[in-house]
Amino acid sequence: MEGLVYVCAWKKVGNLIKVWVKNKPKLQVSAATFEAADELLADQILVAFGDGENVREYVPSPPKSPAKVQLLDLDLVTVTGNSHLPVEGDPGLLYTGGACPKCRSLLGERSTVPLTLSYGNSRYEAGFVWQAPFQFFSEAFLNLLKPKERAAFDWRPVQFKARTKKLFYELRPKQMISFVKVKGMKFDVIRCPSCQTLRGLHCFRAGTPIYHYLSAADLPKPLPSCLAIGLPTRFYLCFTRKRWRELVGQPGTRGMVSNPVGVVDESLCQRVKPG
């Protein structure tokens, strides 16, 4: 299997950064920077396990890279499974407006038709459907959540064409915080010229690991431990970094990865209409 998630750790030793796989501490390397050490560790995992697409999830979190803009001290991460699975049947039936014939975006509201996937992957406790608004999580993961966290979402049972032992549930947000553009940064705005659906809003730029940004003005107060963020066409389960550290490494989070989210002052934000 390739593309597995390895829970790793790091620390500074003198002038070097040391990184290692937590359950295989002999798999360790050191380098002058965290980025260089992480690349070397990826190579070591490839040699040890033959996994050329391995993903490293670090606890504690990696050292922060210099931000392009002034970020507020709200440490948030998106969390998803490092596995994408195909929908069985016509995805257009899953939304009331069907699918755009040009970009295949799903239009309207979520219908009552259950999400059916072609097969499951027992190595992961979560996953997503490529370029579609579907995130799903295992029963084992849901059992790790507090009642208030589970109640923030609707959870629909997922069906599978092929037999699977695990139970998975589709996440449907009751509320969602929208991504924003940030002044002074170059964003990729992906919009279908036919249906005008906003399919993507992200900043893939060298020098920062942050792809998505939120306005602090949109976040609820007090800030909950988890919430949904994104676009109607693609959204994510988001945790505070503190809460994710409590969960990562437990059996119900196997194969799950996190990515940092930037939070900026409203004065730096530019709104983009979803459609």
C-alpha cells in the first residue's frame, strides 16, 4: 500500500532538527531545517516500507513557516482521510439540481439519496470523493468526538457496493464558514464558465504551507473545538490544533492528515461569491 499516513515527531537538537516515526523510532534523520529533515524521512520511509507516496503527520505540529500576512493567533487545521474513493452510480442524483454538464459540479441542495461508494478502504478512518462535496468518517472516529462536536453536523450512513466491515458516515455541515481571499496574496479562483459555480479558492504558493484562509469576523465566539469550513462545492472538517493533538494517533484517526488554516483580520479579506 502507498499513501499511508505515518505519525511522526520532531525536536531541535543543537543546530539540527531531528525527525522520526513515532512507532518506529529507529527511522530517524536530522538536518539543518525541518523541511530538509522531513524530505529525508520521506525517503527513509520509502526504503523501509516501499511507500513512495507516504504522508507524515507530526505531533507536535511542525515549526511554523514565516507567514505572508499577519495571521491571528487562532490555530486551526482541516482534517481528512488521505484516501479518495469513487461514487457508485450517477453523482448527479445526490443533489437536487443534478450535475453541471460542463464541470460536473453538483448543483442545488443535497438530496435524500444515500451516498454509495464503489468500495471501502480498511486502512483509513476517513476519506473524500475527488472534486465533489463529500467527506466521510468511520464510526470509530465518531466515537472519539464529544457529543457537542458530533451534534454540530448531520451524519448520514454511507453505503458500499462491495462488502466492507467498517461503518462510515457522510459529514453534512449544519453551518459552514466560507473561505476568503486575502489582500496582497495571489489566489487561484476556479469558477465554471457555464454554471458559474465556485469550484476552488486557494493559495498554492511557495513559502507557506497554508492554502485556505478565513476571516476572524466569521468565526463563532467562543470558538468551538470543531466546525465546517470551505465552499458548498468542497468543504472540510476543521479542528483547533489543540483538539486535534488530543485525537491524532488514536486508532480512530488512522490514515487521517491535517493542514493548517490561516485566520486573518476582516480588513485583509476579500469576499468571493460562491455562484
